[in-house]
Amino acid sequence: REETLGTLGPGSILGEMALIDDAPRMATVRAVDQTTLLRVERRRFKARIEAADPVIRKLLRILVHNVRSITDRHIAALEDAERAKKAV
């Protein structure tokens, strides 16, 4: 289903988790106003990440994993609540 998860403004970044952990993006984005985007090539981004301190690389991966895990649990709870409402 389609649901607005948030609104991004100038200077925002999106799709960053997929660049870090190679997992599918968690959402789709739709521009509601005229928008200018800067596409970051995966290859170039990966090269910069690999050049970073190993502790920073690990920290980024842990943070992305935690965000995905929390989001998955939140979505499951919303789906459970929706099913419970329909069952009544």
C-alpha cells in the first residue's frame, strides 16, 4: 500500500542504506515539487566507503542493520494491528 513516511527537504539524502548494505531500498520516493537530484554511483560510493576507517565502515553497517530491523518490526506491528481491526 502507499503511505507517506516522511517529507524530505533541500540537501536531504535518500537511498543511503541500500548503498551501504546492498539490500533493497525500503521505500519508494515521489517528488511533489520540482526537484534536482544528484545520482551517486554505487561503484564510486563503495570505493569511498572501503577507503574509510574500518571502524567507521563497521559502525555504518551496524547502524543500517539496526534501522532495518526496527523498521521491519514496526511494519509487522502495523500489519498486525490492521489485521486485528479487520477481524473485529
